[in-house]
Amino acid sequence: MEAPAADLPGHRLELMYVVLTWVFASWSLPLIIMAITPFSLIGALLSWLEHGRERWAGRYAPPVTTNEESPHGSR
């Protein structure tokens, strides 16, 4: 049994391109956005992994809290 045409990955990208073209009223800007998106996702994943590594290695210091009253009053 074949998958319906709407379930194929290529059609999803085409639909995404059509929607972005309509939103930005440009033919080239959606291509730029779609090309940059994987790089931003990879960067977000790497920074998330690095932050977790710092936290478990003990290099992360939580913010210091005190019970003293703030000179600006309570908020």
C-alpha cells in the first residue's frame, strides 16, 4: 500500500515553502530561512548539551540568594 501524497516529506517542505512565500511575500526569503533552520537547530542542540555538561561537572554556580532585605524594598 502506498503512502498518501500528503504524507511524503517532499510535499511537507513544498507546503512549508508555499506558506512562507505567502507570509513574507517573497520568493527567495523562504529559501534562505529553510536553508538556515537546520544550522540553528544544531546550534541549539549543541549549546543545550554543553550547558548540561557544565552543570553536571560542577562548573555551574546557582545564583546567590540572601535573606537580607533589598535596599529597593520588597517586590
